[in-house]
Amino acid sequence: MNTEAIMESLFESRAPNLPADGLAEVFDRLIWCLADNGAEICKVKEKWLESDSFDRCSIALHMNETFPYETIEEMKSSFDKIVSKWPQFSDKCDEILKRRAEQNV
């Protein structure tokens, strides 16, 4: 079973009322437990951000251990698409962009 399949399995079998940050925290911890330093988790995170699944996107946005995408421009482009689909993610996207900009100073 590959990392994406494990993440999908955990997503599908999560507790019904588990908040997005609950599963996001599990994925964040797994980043530091895997031999690839979470590279596959980060790929799935980006895939979920680009998906049409509100819940997957929400979980990906609540992951805090790494920033998605190689560049801040890629992140901004992705977040623009997310916010156009789901305006309620605007504050979360702005928060992540601000943290990333602070890291790049």
C-alpha cells in the first residue's frame, strides 16, 4: 500500500465529526516518521488542494508542518482557485501565505 492509499484510507475511515485539523495533525506527524521525509505526503497534500473535495482540501489546508508547492507563486495560484470555489477558506489561505512570506524574508 502506498502513502496516498494510506491517506485515502484514513480519510475514508475517519470519525464522522472529526475536524479537519484532527486528521491534518496525524498527517503532519507522519511526515517526520517516513524515510522519504514526507515527500509523498506533500505530493498528496498538493493533490488534495487541487481536488474538488471540500473535506480533502480543508485537511490539506490545516496541515502545518510544511508549505505546499515549490514557490509562493504556485501557492498563490492554487489558493486563488480554492478561494474562488470555497470563499470560506479565504482567511486560512491568507494565513498560510503570510507565514510563508515571513519565512522567505
